[in-house]
Amino acid sequence: MGGFSIWHWIIVLVVVLLIFGTKRLRNVGQDLGEAVKGFKKGMQDEDKPVERLDDQSQSRNSESSTSKDRDNSQP
């Protein structure tokens, strides 16, 4: 009386398939898989050195400082 048997889970699965259909469930599965892959990739990127980010931020800062210098030089 306490737990669900395999037959309960099969009935639930059949009802879900009838309500949502296989195409929608397949799309949900693909989206979930891509989300997990993105999360794993993000966790691996965290281990990489920060130098690459510093190089990009320095180039952006030099570009912004150049434009500020041009703005300050004009009266």
C-alpha cells in the first residue's frame, strides 16, 4: 500500500504519452540534454585560466580609453 509498483509507473507513462505525445516529449528531452551539456561546459570553463578573459577585457578597455581620449581632445 505504500510504494508504487512497476505497473503504476507504466500506467503513468502511458497517460503522459497520450497527453503530450512523443514529439513534444522528444523535444523536451533534447532541450534538457542541451541544458545539461551547457552546464557541464560552463563548469569546465571555470577551470580554465582567467588570462583569456583578461586579454579580452584589456583590448576593450584600450578601445574605450582611445575613444575617451578623442572625446576629451575636442573642445
